[in-house]
Amino acid sequence: MIDVGRLLATVAEQGASDLHMSVGRPPVLRIHGKLRNLDLAPLTPEQTEGFVKSITPERNMLELEEKGSSDFAIFMDQVGRFRANVFRQKNNYQVCMRLLPLEVYSFDQIGLPKTIKDLLLKTRGLILVTGPTGSGKSTSLASMIDYINVELESHIITIEDPIEFYHDHKQSVVTQREIGVDTPDFTEALRRALRQDPDVILVGEMRDLETISAAITAAETGHLVMGTLHTTGAARTVDRIIDAFPADHQDQIRMQLSVSLVAVISQVLLPRADGQGRVAGLEIMIMTPAIENHIRKGETFKIPSVIQTSKKQGMVLLDDYLLDLCKSGMITPESALRYSQSPKDMTNRLSAGM
């Protein structure tokens, strides 16, 4: 039998972000973005099954058997909270677990600029935090929620699958609802949230048309809504939302987005040049009349040029941000190129001595 407590403690002790348990390979940790085997024997089907059953709540075990996978969060004393995904592959059990920080990071700790704080003081609109899986979206959103919680007297409702960061009541009242435990799905929770006197609504993941539509409606009707999408770059994020709707609804959605969208914060996590952890790369788009016009007219390809010429308003393109990180020695040129939105242009800029 695997000592679950000891194994999860090892994740924290080694500074790992994730744990992978897969048949035929020892437990694997992701440390600073790289996979590292633990010095243990390859796992057997019986071991992974026993591990999954020891950590998975009964409700999620039923979902695993019915649907082939399930998400949940667990707390281990003296270690912290983990977000887990258990699933079946090749008729065996497998699990991926992410260690969640016990404390919410400050803006300075995660590198979010002061510009974002100003956006959080708005009373309505849609703020999107985007990026690939593992890019720190949840961590950034937790910091943003905590800032509102400390600074404002608001009713904050978070809708998550699962709840990742717990927030105490501070100046604000914080209501946290978990999909599958407190509410059946995001769309239902959003619809009900509008009857719960909210000021701020966090949507853990805008994964389908119904959730996206409900979030936009909530933002239009006098609430500050924050959500995530698995996209990189502001223009691609806008396109992703519009493309989620049928063609005959897209003009209407462009109009709604042009007046409800407040900002898109797109981020990636890159390995530091010194090998000591990772650093965030950001793209920030803040709504201006020019961007509003481009969205309404379906000219999202023009958004990057507006971002590039609007640095005084707190905007920045991801590639410019990566180049600055490269100049400061925080990341390597190889990392800048790998995560670039325009690799050909980045190659030319790096060749020109940045």
C-alpha cells in the first residue's frame, strides 16, 4: 500500500506543483515545469486503484465509474489543499493532483501590475483571465478576489469546480459554491447568483456557450464578473467567445462584448533562467473606444496594434513582456521564443539584439 500522507507531503517538501500517478511508472512530480520521477518502483494497477479509492469522495467515485473521470479538492493536514482529477485509461486508474497554496498570494508576489487593482474597483463588466492549463489563472483570480475582499464592502460569489482557494469574510461577504456539491452546473449557479444580491461573481471556468452567455448577461446587468478561458492572447480570447455562438448570433455578441468587456489578462508561466522556479508572462488588454470599435466591427486582428501603442494605459503585448523578461535575464531567449505569439517576429527581434 502507498502511504498517501507521506507521498503528498513529499510533493510539498520538494516544491512540486503537480503529482502524477500512472501504472508502469513511479510517481512523478512536476517541479518548476519539469517532470521528475520519485525514487520508487513503477506503480502497479492495484496501487493506483488503491490510491484513487483512498483519496476520492464517494460522490466522485460514483462519477468516476459512470463517466470515466472526476474532479475534486482534498485537504491534507500539515500539507495543504490539492485539486485532483481521477480518471481511467487503458482500463486502469490514474490521478493528477495539483498542490494549491494555503495562502493567497499578493499582487507583488505574482507580478500583477497596479493597473489590475484599478479595474477591480469597477462596479460592472467582464474581466477575463486566460491562459493554458497550469498558467496560474486560479492563483491570479484568488489574489484579485482577495483584494476586493480587503478593500471593498461587496458580496462576492465564486462558482468553482472544485473550490480551490478558501476566502474568509473580510470587508466583503464571500459565498463560495462548488459544482456538484452546492449546485449542479455553472449555468444554473450563475442564474441563481443574480437573485443572491451579488456585487462580484467569479466563474471558475467559462467552458460552454450557456455559461459564456450567462456571464456576459450578468456583466451587462450591473455586476463585476470574472472568469477564465483556455486561450492565449486578448484577440484570440475575443474570437473564442464570439465563435462559441451560432453565426446568426455573433453580431449581437460582438455588440454585447464591446460594451461589457473590461479587460483580458492573458498569462503563461515560464521557467526562470536561473532554474529557481517560474515567472509569469502577461498580456493585458483594457477596453478603450478603439478596441470597442474593433470588436463591434469584427476587426479583432487590429487589437494587438492598439495594445502595443497603449502602454501608458497599462496595456502590454505578451511578446513585448517576454522580450522585457529576456532583457532582464529572468528568462532565456529560448523560452521567449517558445512561448511567443509570433515566433517569426520574436526570432528577428532576438537576432537584432532585442
